[in-house]
Amino acid sequence: RLTLLGLWGEPAAVHMALLDEAEAQAAIVTLACPDGTFPSVGRLHPPAIRLERAIRDLFGLVPEGAPDDRPWLDHGRWGVRQPLGKTPKETPATGDAYAFLPVEGESLHQIPVGPVHAGIIEPGHFRFTASGETVVRLEERLGYVHKGIEGLMAGATLGQAVRLANRTSGDSTVAYALAFSRAAELALQAEIPERAQWLRALMAEMERLANHLGDIGAICNDAAFSLMLAHCGILRERVLRAADAAFGHRLMRDRIAPGGVTADLAGEGVETVRTLLAEIRARFPELVELYDNTTSLQDRTVTTGTLKPELARQFGAGGYVGRASGRGFDARHALAYAPYDKLSFEVPVLHEGDVNARVWIRIREVEQSLSLIDRILDRLPAGPAMAELPVRSDACEGVALVEAFRGDVLVWLRIGAEGKVERCHLRDASWFQWPLLEAVIEGNIVAD
């Protein structure tokens, strides 16, 4: 009945974050692993499987009874095994063969896609098994560009570490910076200026707006309706330019840090953002109508890639993936953090669980973000935007859950007595969404 929020390791311990959605409470369980093993969670709860494989790759801790002991992040090209464990082991970086799951049956063929793709996207390998045009299995292999950020953070100052957090996921730089900063501030028991809290929310909603507009257009383009991509791409570009004018960076990277924000709303920033809202409100409804009334689009998106509500619940699917399949969790609402605890907004939920439902969740979230940005600008308080962090002489820990456009981002942080990062774990919503793609694609045609 609990939701797995995260599972991560250290050289001699594992930690598991859990959420009780009914009570809106979260907790972290820690288990020491003096003998280098821990009982597999994935044996009983499939969402933990890839997380356990990552723990084994990075720290060498063995999940006993795990249903899948294949490597996940380690492709045999690092030149070292268990790089974050007690005893890293040098090894030739020659690459390892990967054992894809066997598939049996008549008239089956395999379609390998990636890891090199015809676009500026992260490399990933997708092994389709199909019967004619119908997909009977998809197996993913990811981790080709694992950046080692958690290793780089160890021993870093908070200033260095928040820069790494900003670079964890390019489309969610604001969300990661916010989650890291909130975790650090909770650990240090720091008070944050009220203006900084509202500016952070403004950046987060602008990031959400840009990504949803881009996604809506890209989905339509995947169904060969490039007109929507063009118009949505223009609106996304308008958001990025407004962000640049308001905060000095298109993605608002390095604008949030422990203690507040590093860039206040510049010059005519408020008017720039209000002009942006007016333009989107004028143009977006026509695009929504175009999407809804284009039969060829509906043929591709309705009943395609249906995620069953019970799977969304089991995997704790966040963002539009979960909300399109009946799971209405939103960290801004369920575990409200400032200033969302002072703002009312709707969390759109649908139950069809198909591509069309996920598009409509994005559409409704665009509308909610427009409304939220309006009210944030109306209520933006005056005052400082950055506070000095308190100095502590003891080690401390903090954890934060922040709603990014794709779902919730978890950051757990331990700061040492010298004020440097001892250990930081960052978890994207996609850890629980990628496995679901393998489930929802079954029975669909390759083109979809």
C-alpha cells in the first residue's frame, strides 16, 4: 500500500524512501550492509529491480534473491568496477556483452533501434520483438551516457554540487536545482527569503510550460502532423526567450541555489512574462481545437499505449504518466512546499491511460501553469532574494521531493561537518516510467 520513492546505496548501506499517499507522509529506511548484501526489494516489488541493479553496479552491494542480476549502468567501459564502493576494481574498458531476455514463438522478428538515434536525444537501445507489425515485447537498455554525478558530488562544496544538480537533466534544470537546494536548506535548517520562494515557483512553472508545449507538438509530429510541432515549437521558443529576458538564461540554469535565487527578476521581466502569457492564451486554444478535431491524429493517439491504473499505482508513476492513468499524485499539492502551500490549483486526472489522455493532461497542465504564473506575479513579495546559509559543526541530512514536468524528483543529501557533500542521491521520475513503456507498448503496432 506504500509507494516506492527511491532506493539507493552507499559503500556499506542502502536507503529506501517510501510514501504513504493516503496520509501524505514520506519516510526513509536505512539498512547497514556490513557483509555487502541486502535482501532484494525487487523480488517482491518490480519497480525496485532497476534501482537494485544500479546499486550493484555503483557500490558492489548484492541484492540477495534479486530476479535480475544483469548490470544496468555499467556497460564495461568505465575501466573500473563498483566505482563508488569500498574497493573499486580496475578493469579493461573493453565493453561487456548484454544478455537480452529470450523470446520464443513462430514468425517473430527483432527490430533493434539505437543507441544512436536520428535526433538530439539521449542514447538508448530498444530491442523490439514483433509478429508482423504487432509488438510482442520491447526491452530497453539505457545508461550509455551515465555521467557519474553522484560520484562527482562527493566532497564538493554546496556551490559546486548545486551546479552539478543543475546539469543532471537538461529539461528539468530548475526542478533539480530546487530539489537540491531545498534538501540542503532543510539539512542546515536555513530560512529562505519569501521572495526567493516565489521566484523559484515562477521558474518551475515556466520550465513546465516550455516542456509541455514542446511535448504536445512533438507527439503530433510523431503522428506525421508537423503543423502542430511548428506552432507549439514557436510557443516553446517564446517561453525560453521570456526566461532569458527575465532571468538571464533560456533554461534558467544556475539561477536557484541553496539560500535562495542567484538572479532576481531582471528589469522589465514581469512585463515580459505577462506578455508571454497573453500570447499563449491567444494562440494555444486554437491549437488544442486543431488537435481535438484532426481525425488522423485521434486515430493514432486514442487507445494507443494504454497504461493500466494498477500499474501506474504499483510503479508510483509520476507526472502526466500517472495522472492520465488515475494516479493524481502531485508533490506540489500532496506534500506542499512553499509557495504552493499558499496557492490553489487543480491537479488534472484522467483514467483512460492512453497517449490521448497523456496529451490532455499536458494541455490542462499548461492551462494551470498559466494561471499559477499570473498569481505568482500578482503576489510576488519585495525583499531580498538570497540569504546566508547557517554554518553547522555536525553532519546533517536533508531530503526534498519536487514536482518536475515529468513527475517528482527526489534529492537526498548528507552534508559533512566541514560543510561539504558527503553523499547525494538524485532520482528522476523516469526511473519508474521507462519500465512502464515496456508494458504499454505490448500489442501496439511498430509505427505507433
